[in-house]
Amino acid sequence: MSLISEQNVNQSSRPSDLKITDLRVVSLKGLPMDLPLIRIDTNQGISGYGEVRDWASKTYALMLKNRILGENPCNVDKIFRRIKQFGHHARQGGGVCGIEMALMDLAGKAYGVPAYMLAGGKFRDKVLCYSDTPSEDNGLAMGQRLKERMDQGFRFLKMDVGIGLLRGVPGALLAPPGMLDRYDIMHPLTGIQITSIGIDWLCRYVDEVRSIIGYEVPLAVDHFGHISLESCIRLGQALDQYTLAWYEDMIPWQFTDMYLRLSQAVRTPICTGEDIYLKEGFKPLLEARAVAVIHPDLATSGGILETKKIGDLAQEHGVAMAMHMAGSPVAALAAVHCAAATENFLVLENHSVDLPEWNDLVTGMEKPLIQNGFINVPETPGLGIGDLNEEVVRKYIDPNDSGYFEPTEAWNKEKSWDRLWS
């Protein structure tokens, strides 16, 4: 190592001698999501933080502990390739992704560089954000809530438009008995349809929202409900007049052919991706030209480096990358570094704008993290987290789970023949 590069290295660390010695978990509740945070410790006193996807099991991370002990955390890709087979789509990828975040945090701290540098450098100094905003029963009230977001500085908005708003509207929905209360059946299989009455009602709702917020900023829509593809097309065509930023997750991401039919039938960008794991999961949709925007969640899709690869793959197909994020500042900052390093990035989600103490969960970052609708890309090492604020974190520990980073020796020696080839 040259003297010049050593000047940037954490002098309490010798990166080539760094070894993982422990992995511990603290499970949090009510942020507003429930989620486990992980901490990876090393032989040189440096720790890295990661996060398992909201409402996922900490076991997804703990089962991987014995597979990373003794490894050098700076070998991020090597470790990721070893453990990625233990992830899957949706929240089942959370353990792999949380560990990758923590490795990137550790490697950045060891070398004294922000995580985006380990992903190839940055394209932007600040990251555009939008805030999840709870629904109102009528469009004028919803428009006012979104106008308040604009007054807070947000320049990108999203709201829900779907069958949840139509429950009390006579004649708005057709469904087999009991199906409206089932959430475990995929959309094309429910038999739920929106009638013309329901479509007209939702159009009035969006029209009222637009009457309040105008057309100054993009407005995306989500949470349509488990309705048929044909109802999605009819509703989408009716809503096209409002120039919405995208229709999100109208149908399950697995059905590429349905997404192609949908995208060809409407004139609004089609978006999906928060449950997809690894770049291979995005390929069918991109190669079929079935979406205009992908929406990975870094805590699901594979972590910082894999999500950067997903963004690059999307760019090759002329597709923008927004990012879903419903976690703590740990996941938020990991997403910020990925967004900074990805050229075709569009906007990042946040669910905790209305919870001020969310910003106090970690030290070392700007507060509030989101300022005038943007997050400034940290220039401090790793993810930009000094440490967790133990006093605040303890307030949110799940009372039905373990305490604050309790020992996890029981997971040290679990063994399995993991090799995928003979």
C-alpha cells in the first residue's frame, strides 16, 4: 500500500488483517415498520451496521453467521457470492442484504471512504426523496395532505389509489364471496373487478387531488388492490389523463407477460420491483420491455453493489430506477449511497418523515436526514453512521424479542454443505 493511500485508511485498522468476529441483532418495533438491525464486529474494534427488510425474520441473518465468521469484511463481493444463495425474493432476501450493507459499512470505515466510493463513485451530491403519505377518504383531503408535503419541500409525491378507497361505495366492486377480505391470493386469481362506478369514483378522487396540488411535481400511485389485469387496464386507461409518474405494482412482478400487456395498453409508466431479489429477477421484465421504471428495495434486492448492478442493467434497457425504502436510517443511508452511484436513479422512498425520533436512531448523520425533499450524500466513511443511539434504540426494542445486541453464540457452529456443484 502506498503512503498516499494509507493517509485515507483508518489508522486503527489494518484492512488486510481485518476479520469478522461476531454478528448480533436487535429487533425494533414501530418505526413505523418492524425490523431487525444487525451489527457485525471485527477483531480490530470496527463494527458495521445493516438492516433486515421490514417485517422479516432476524433468522434470515443469524443463519448466515457461521458462514462469515473469520472472513475479511472488505471482501464484500466474495462474501456476497457465498451467501446470496440463501436469499430469495421479497423479505426472504433480508438477511443477505443486511449483511451486505454491514460489509460495505465496515469496508468503508476500514479504508476511510464513503460507501459510494466502493460502488464506483457518485453521479450526484444529493438524493431526491418522496414520503409515504397515509390515505384520506376523499380526494380534497388527500390533496391537502400532499400539498403539506410540498410545503415541507418535497418535489415528488406518491399516494394510494385502489379498492381500499371503494369499500363503502355502492356498486363499485364485484367479487366472489369473501374474496375482498383475502390478501393471500395473487391478483389475477381473485376474480375481483372494478366497475365503471368504481373507476369513475377513483377518477374523481385523483381529479380532486390534482385540483389542490396542480401539476407542479410528479405524482405516482400505488396499492391498487388484488384486482384482475383487465380491471388494471380499464382503471389505468381512465387515470392516464392525470399524467401520473407511474402505476406501481398493479399485478405481481412474476407475471412478465401480464406486465407487457399492461404497459402496452396504458400511456402511464409502469413500475414494479420492491420484492425482486438479484438482477436475474429483473431481467425478464427488462428484456420484455414490460416496465418503464424499476423500484427495487435495497434490503430485498441484494444490497448496495447488487442494486447498483440492477440499475445499470435497467439503464441498458432505457429504464429508470426508483428505490423503495421502508426502514431505519441504516437502510436509508445504504440506499442513498447506492442511489448516488447509479446514473439512472430517479427517486427514493421514505416512510418515517412524520416520526422525528427516527432521525435520532443513529449518530453522525445530518438531522433531519431529509432536508427540502433531498438527502445529502454523506462524505464520512462507510454508510455515514457514527453509531447507533442506544438510548433511543432501546425505546423501540420489540418486547417479544431479545434485548440490545444480545450474544448469538448458538449460531456460531451451524454447519451445512452449501456448495452448489459437485
